[in-house]
Amino acid sequence: MDNDRPATSATRIAIGFVCLFLLYQSAEGVGDRLLHSFPAQAGLMLACVVAAWPVSRWLGFRGLDAFALPLRARTLAWLPPLLVLAFALKAGALHAGLALGIYAPDATNPSPLSGLAAALPMLLLSTFVPSIAEDILTRGFPYRAAGIRWRRGAAFVAASSLLYVANHLYRLTLGPMEWLMLFVFGLAYATALWRTGSLWAAVGLHWGWNLGNATLAIAMPTSTVDTDGGRLMSMAAHLLMLATVLAVSRHRAPAG
């Protein structure tokens, strides 16, 4: 167990969570759906990440330790290899889906490969910010900041995965298959945090998947022929992520 946990009131914990939750949801709810403004959406999402530091301090932690995000080489080391793994699995899922007829090449949107290099810096930033924001909210916060003494990894992973599903407010209308897909995503990401003790591991997987989505949409534009088939391909890729995380990591005591 982590003996450095500060004694924090439940009221402070709840206020901290609500602040981050409202900022995260306002990015789409206000920036996109109300204002129809990408700069506003991006700014609100960035504000959620920036606000994580004062919230962590207000809860009595140093830096971003409230969310298991210490800036140490040992914990940051999980980020690059898991990012590459998730990116590769996204590419593999896309190729498999094309072979199975789940996706089809988008002939009306030819691939502008010449513009990919120029777009890459913005793609890195635009996929990193929402990934880490959601990881802080749905994984890092319940893991440590919430003050819950998780006794079993299965309980934390299940709770975090359900919170991850619920956090997708604007996708819940898409039905049970969408919920199941999001839950499987959450299983892989939350397990990465639990097994390594570092949210950077979850960020690596989440960011890598989102970065793969964004870059492959430019490099290999496709249209989805079978929506549920696409969800199944994404779930299969995340179950492979989960198996890999279990294979390369060992259980750590929770920081709670």
C-alpha cells in the first residue's frame, strides 16, 4: 500500500471529480454540439488536463500523483512500447477488417499521403490531450484520488471500465454493442494501470489506439460496411492488448 496518501474529505474528492467531469463533458457538449467550434472544443479538453494539476494539489498530492502520473523514468517507460503496440493493433484490425469485408476502401476520399507528415504533429497533440484527460477521469481518479482501498484488481478494473462506458454520454444512444465495445476498451486500459501502478501505461494504449484511428484515416481511408463487425474487430484488438499487458507486467499493490 502507498503510505503517502493524504487524508482528504469525501466532499473535496467529489468536488474534484465533478470539476474534471464537467470540463471533459463540456468539450463535446458545449464546444462541439452547442458552439460548433473545434477551437472551443479543443480548448475545453485542454482545460480538463490543465485543471488536473491544481485538483491533485487541492486533494493533497504532489504534482499529478493523485492520478498515478509521476514524471519518473521508471513509470514513463511504459508509455512508448504500449503506444506502439496499440497503434500496431489498430493497423492490424483495419487490415483484417478489409480482408473480411467489414471495411471497404474509400474510393471517394483518396489517401493524401503527402499531407500526413505535415499533419502528424497536430494529430499527436489532438489525440494525446483527450486520451490523457479521459484516463485521468475514469482510471487515475478512481485508482488513487478517490481514496478507495481496492482489495482486488478485478473490482477496480470492472468499476473503472463501467465508469469509462458511462463517461461516453453522447455515444450511449448507439446501443448495447457500443457499450460492450467501450467496456472491453476499459478492461485493457484499466488493467494496464492496475498491473503497472502507472497511468502512463493506460495512456500509452489509449493514445496509441486514438492516434492509429486518426493517422490511418488519412493514410488508408475506409468506410465501414458492417458496424457491429467493426466493433468486434476493435474488441478483439483490445483483448490482445489485455493479454499482452498481463504477459509483460506483474501485479502491483494498489496506490489506494
